[in-house]
Amino acid sequence: MRLSLDTRAGVWTVRVCTLALLLGAWQIYADGISRALFAPPTEIAESFVEIAINDDALLDAAVVSMGSMLVGFALAIGVGVAVGVAMGRFRILEHALDPYVSFLYAVPSIALIPLLVIWFGIDATLRVVLVFLAAVFPIIVNTMAGVKQVDGELIDVARVNCASERQIMRSVILPAALPFVFAGIQVALAQALVGVIVAEMTAVVTGLGGLIIRYAQFFQTAKLFVPILAVMALSIVLTALLRMLQRRIAPWATVDLREL
């Protein structure tokens, strides 16, 4: 039976086979070198059982990291969409804010950590602020682009029919801009995960980033892979949930099967 890559079954068959080949090659390669340099998948699985099941260290760290990340990410979505819509709709705001948005978007968030530590300390607030700064600018930029690309004729038709600015925003601009908004949120999600892990590895030393630092200091490579893989898994789950939300809220946006 021949599987087509145009079907979900075909796509997932390729993915599963690729993963199996990767793990097999990983196991063979890691068996011949020092465990301090590279750990085989079997030992990583044993470490996962030890960390995640026997002493709940992984779960506790994930809860700490995701709590701060989701708070900062939610704030970034609210502020980013509002500012992006305003900049896309009113040229005076675009001209006033665009230089600052572009500058702060280009600045690596890790460069701001010393300043943020002075301002906010090294508790959960620092993580929330860093996640917010890492995630808000992609949302602003993509939302503004989505608002600016709305067909002017649609807006003119709404005005001819005596629609108010609020009605135009709700019925014309936001629906047309939603695919761009979700694209920005998806980019921001990856930045938010980077932000919380960077904060935990460099300043707070708790959560999943703290586990990574702790195991790296003692060359516990097998355990080190566990929080790293946990971050990858959380990223996959959150991205899948975001795409499900997009298909529900903006079903007119084209979804590529390869993204499923």
C-alpha cells in the first residue's frame, strides 16, 4: 500500500519513521563515547522516569516556568494586538511608535537582563517582564501589517453603509487581519519560551532553565536532555493548541497540511 504525502497518515508515517531512524542512529553513536559528552536515548528515558515520575522535579519546574510564561505571553497578546491595530489604523501613531518598536524588536532580550534585574529583582516578575518584552514586538509588527493590508474598498463600502469606526473595526478590519495576528502570536510563542528559559538560566535559576543549569554544572548529560526535551514538547503542544484556536476563530485562513 502506497501512502500519499497529501494525507495526514502519510505525513505522520514519514515523521515517525524519521524519528525512529534518528533515535537509532543516536543510540549507536552515543554508545561509543563518554556519557559526559553525549547520552543515549535509553539513558535519557531512564533519567526522565527518575526526574519526572519518581521525584516530580520536572513537573514542578514546568509549572514554575509555564506559569510565568503564560502570564507574560497573555499580557504581550493583549498589548501587542491593541498597539498593532492602533499603529496600522492611525498613521500618526505609526510614525510616532515605529522607530521604538523597530529598535526594541532588534535588541536581544538577553542584553536587557542586567537592567531588568536592577529594576525588578530576580523573582517571578523578572520572568514575566522578559517574556513580555520577547513576545510583544512580533505581535505588534504582524498585527500592524495585517491591518494595513485590509482592502480599502471594503472599508469604503462599510462607510457608505453608515458603519461606525467601531463597527468597521469589528466587522471588517479585525477579521481580515486575524491571519496576520495569529502569525505574529505563533512567532511570539517561540520568543516567549526563549525568554522564560533565558531568564531562568541567567538570573532566576529556577524552573526548567534552572534544571538545565543544575545538570550542566555536574555534567549529568542524560538528565540535562530531559528539561530540554520538555521545553520542545511544551512548544509543540502550545503551537498545536494555537493552530487549533486559529482554525476555530479564523477558519478562512489557509492551513497547510504540512503544518498539522
